[in-house]
Amino acid sequence: MEESYQPVPTPGPEARQMAMLCHLAALAGFVIPFGNVVGPLVLWLVKKDADPFIDDQGKEAVNFQITITLASIVCMMLMLVVIGFLLIIALAVVWLVFTVIAANQANQGQAYRYPYILRLVK
């Protein structure tokens, strides 16, 4: 089922910066367990009413981080049959690359859509 996408108005510089930070807040996962989800979630909840672009990109960042967390749990279970070690490395690369791409696009004022994610937060 195709989801209808509503374009958001051209965001101002502050909205672009906050949307970029929503994506980059996932890097908190390097320091805090589940920080990759908590960082974008907290930032989105605090700033979502400030601008529709922040709300849109914040939801996108949270959904991507939830999807990555679930995928990493599956990879950890697959470590019992060795393939999980390779998959977790590939997942980490995909996570970092997509997070940086999304942050860059948001900073340019373009709404970024991560491919193949669960859109749990609407």
C-alpha cells in the first residue's frame, strides 16, 4: 500500500538545522545504549511543533532508528550461526551512511526518505 506523501513548505535555516540534528542525534548510540533511538526521539518530541519540516524529518529519523535497532537484534541472534557477524558490520555501514546522507539532505532543506524502513511513528 503506497503511502501518500505531502511535501512540506520550504524550511528556514533554523528548521533545517534542527531537522539535521534530529538525524545526527542517532550518533548518540555510540555513547549511550539505545541512544540511536532516544536521541532523535527526544529532539523530535521537543521540537516537532516548531516547524512542519522538523516534525517530518524527526519522524523519519525515529522510524529509521527503530528499524535499525530491530535489524541489529536480528543480526545478534544470527551470530549463533556466524552469518550475523557479517550482517551486523554491513548494517553498521548502512546505518552510518544513510544517517549522514539524511542529515545532509535535511540541512539543504530537502525532505529525505530512508528506503526500506518500518514507518511506525506517523
